[in-house]
Amino acid sequence: MPLKPLIILPDPVLRRHSEPVAEVNAAITTLIDDMLETMYEAPGIGLAAIQVGVPLRLLVLDVAGKDEPRNPQVFINPEIVWRSMAMSRYEEGCLSIPGYYAEVERPNKIRATYRDRSGKAQEIAAEGLLATCLQHEIDHLNGILFIDHISKLKRDMVMRKFKKKQKL
């Protein structure tokens, strides 16, 4: 399984809206395996297909702790169907914005529908870190980055930094 190159800010691909996966086939399962390997190697806890240049509504994540066995999860065509009013804050980072972290406030609990690796319809109730990670990765599928949830001043500073790095 080859590692996929990560798309890094300010690449405009990160702002694309991803298209639904029409069918779970061998190409999709290969992409899933490649994405998981890429995520673990990075290392990260979540990765959306658009972050490896594939504009499909597909994401993988694993929020298992360092001392726990891996627990990879696959979400095909995920959609949030409910959000709690209660909010929580987590320090978020992103494989596409390496080295930058910021506190982001999001709903503490969500419910989402999706298809699993075999294409079977599923629903998940998530809270805490899992809810945050799912929201972060689903945002990617909609062309939204976690820096869109911070102040304009901080976001502009991050964009300038990454545009400058790109020119080097």
C-alpha cells in the first residue's frame, strides 16, 4: 500500500467540495487502505480523501490512545444529522496545516449517517474527541478548514505563513 502525498495549505484543492462515493469497489477499498497507512505514518488521527487530492466524500480516522490498539474507522459519504447545543473546545491540528494548532469550539455530541467499508448504511452517535474529529474531517469534505473556525486575524497570519513557505 503506497503512502499518498498530503495536500498542504495554501493549495486550493483543500477548498474543493468532495463528491459522493457512488459505489464501494476495489478502487475505493484500496484508497481506504492507502489513506489509513498515510494517516498512521504522518502521524495523525484523521484524514479526508481531499487531503490526498481525491475529491470524494470519504474519510478515515482512529482516535485510539497511544497505549491502546489501533481502531481504524472508515466513513463513506458521511453526513451530520444532529448536533448538540452543548459545546466543547479541543486543540486541533491538521495534516494539511503542519505544525499549527488552535483551540476550536464545536458541538460536543453529534449523530452522523455514513456507509462503512463494505458499503453498508450506518449511523453513529459520537461525543468528545470522536465527535470533534468527525466534524473536522467532514468539514474537509465541504472545503472547510479548522482555521476557518478561528479569528480572521489568526487565520490570515496562518495563510501568510504558509503562502511564504510555498514560495521558498
